Amino acid sequence: MSFGFVGMGGIGSEMARQLHQRGCRKISYWSRSQKVELETSFGLRYESLEHIANSVDVLCILVTSCDETYHLIDEAILEKASSVLKIFNLSDSNVICPVALKKFLLCNPEAFCFMDGYYNEWVKNQGQSNDTHGLLALPSKSLIVTSHLAAQEKETVDKLFAQAAERILEFGCDRIK
């Protein structure tokens, strides 16, 4: 199984370390700056976003939200993405263009996206009945959205992230065997 990371800060680095320790040798990343020390330590490959989206099984988005990363994952990226790509967006939802994501998921029934947070989070979020992007009407086999974890208590967030990391690592380890 191959993994790609968009953003290689503290969380991405730790996940790459954990995957490497468990035998995963197919890890690519894109970051606004190249991380040569991580490449050496964990055998990471610095790649373009297009290449990563097309060549990995699991794409973890962990990049900081800013003007530079707004709709970083757009239609041009997703048009070239693997039809079975599994996306885990733990960044701001606006890193992925909602129009491009909906088109990608509708055209690729084996693809999947998990998002921590949604485009109109909190009070503005009226749920599926008033979803301007139309993503919330997609089946859960294509998309799962959770309320952004920043609103949770620290203890809850710690448990959720530990459980999510464990599930991702289990998924990866099962595929490596």
C-alpha cells in the first residue's frame, strides 16, 4: 500500500515515521518546502501533487490552511487522481475544491474522502437539506464528514486522533502484509 502526504509538519512526519516502522516503503509527500532529513530517515519521496494523487492508495492532507493552500486540491489534480484514491483531509475543508471533489467522487465509485470539518461549519451548516455544495447527499461509502475537531475538548480530540491514526495504520499494515 502506498501513502501520500500533503503537508509534512509534525503530524505528517509522525505518521510517516509510524508507517516506516511498520514496513511501509511507498511514502510520497508534497510540502511547500522539501524535507531532505525526512526523506533520508524514512525513505520518503518528494513528488508533485499530480503525481501523488495519481500514484498512491491513501492521500493524507495535513497542510496548514492559508491563501496559498485554498483549493490546492482542485479539478486539475483530481482529474488525474487514481480512481480508487482514499483521501483523509485533516486540514481545512477549503484545501479541496468542493466542486472538484463532488465530481471526482461521483465519477469514481471506489474513491473515498473523509473530511474533518466542512465548508460551512458551525451555525451556517444547515446539513444535507441546505448544502450548497451537494456533498452531504453522497453516500457514506464515498464521503464521511465530521464536525471539526477543534471544537472538542482536548481529551476527546486526543482520543479521536489516536483512534484515527490507529485505524489508518491498521489499514496500511493490513495492505502491506
